Amino acid sequence: MEIESTAENGDSNSTYVFDISQHMLDGEVCTGIALALSEVVERDPAQMTPLSSVVDCDALQLFFRTRRYGDLRDDVSVSFPYDVYEVTVRSSGRMLVHG
């Protein structure tokens, strides 16, 4: 899904919204992020700047680790830059890419 917004100076910014909750539940947070980013940049994940070069994937995995019975965590989020985009990942599985 893409949400288009226009700034006051006429420049156009886009916000892309993804649901990566299944990847989170499967313990593959960074895989979900990389796949979503590949849609935004329109490149194969293998051809992109590795996600691990801009964020600690092990830390993200621990941060978003599911609860004891497999539920997603309470409302927490992490934001980081990737290329020209600002990425925000929420514990609900919602991921926003703004650029």
C-alpha cells in the first residue's frame, strides 16, 4: 500500500505501509523488513545495501521477540534511516517507509 502526500513547497513525499507481522511471528523480523524495502526500492533484496549495514538485526530480533505464547509485543517501535528513507517498525507488525 502506498500513501501519497504533498509538502507545502510542492515536493512530493511517499509513505509506504506494510504488514510484516507474520515475519515477526516467525522470528524473521529483518527478512520482513528487507522484503518490504525491496518493494519500495524496486530491487531484488540481494542487490540492495544489506540491512545489517544500517541496523543491528540481532538486536531488532530480540526487541520484537514474541511473548511466551507467541503473541506480538506491546506497542513499541524502532525507527532508522535506510538509503533516502526513514523506516519505522512497530511491534504490531506495521512497517512504514517514508521518503
